[in-house]
Amino acid sequence: MIKDGEYAVWFRTPHGEGTGIVYLANGKISGRDCMFTYSGTYEVDEERFTATLTTKRYAEGPTTVFGVDEVEARLTGVFKGETAVCSGTAPQAPGVHFEANLFPSAEPSPERSARRATTQPGVTRLPQGQTDRHRPAKPFAVG
């Protein structure tokens, strides 16, 4: 079963394809890509789900993959492990079939995050001058 959280989404129709980010939380969907925001609701029934998703433009650019800017898509899907696959249509774009795959966003492990946070660049490790044993004494000497 899918968990609440952030998901990368890849979607397509015969008009094109795209990617975005969606957030699932307590039956609510929110998300975005570079030109549209998404909102809606979802319901889970064991390994299946249904969703209603609306799009709203916030930046200039091409239309949605449905071919029109604002749609209300009705989707059905299944969970496959931590991922989800769904498909559906929107009344605003009759005959246009939509497919999407959701992948959980990778969260760094707490150990990795802690290790990265304590790593600081060390200026004491930089070469100190001409006597540094890793630097040639006369770098441009012909010879």
C-alpha cells in the first residue's frame, strides 16, 4: 500500500509526456511541475485506488499533456510495492488516455545526512606555499 509522502511522477498521453512532484497526505493530493499545480483527492481500497486530479496553470508555456490547460482527470490505479501506476481520462479532453507512474522520492538515510552535515571544507588541507611537498618548486622551469 502506498504511504503518505512525496512522489516523483512521470505521466503521458498521445499528446506528450512530462514529470512532476506530488504529495499524498490523508486522502489529499497536491503537486506541481514547471507550469502547473495539481490538487485533488484519492481513496484507497486495499491495493487499488481512485483519484480526482485538477490542474491549474501558474507559468507560461505549453498546454498540459491533455492538450488543454485546466482539466479534472479521473484516475484509477494499483500499487506495485512502493510505486503506483494509474490511468484515466478528463472530460475536458475527450478520447485522450492518460497514464502515470508514481515513485517515492528518495530520502537520504539519517546516517548519510549526519555524515554530510559534519563534513566541512578544511582550509588547513590546502597547499601552504612553495615548500609544500606536493607542489613543484619551479612549476614552469624548462628542463
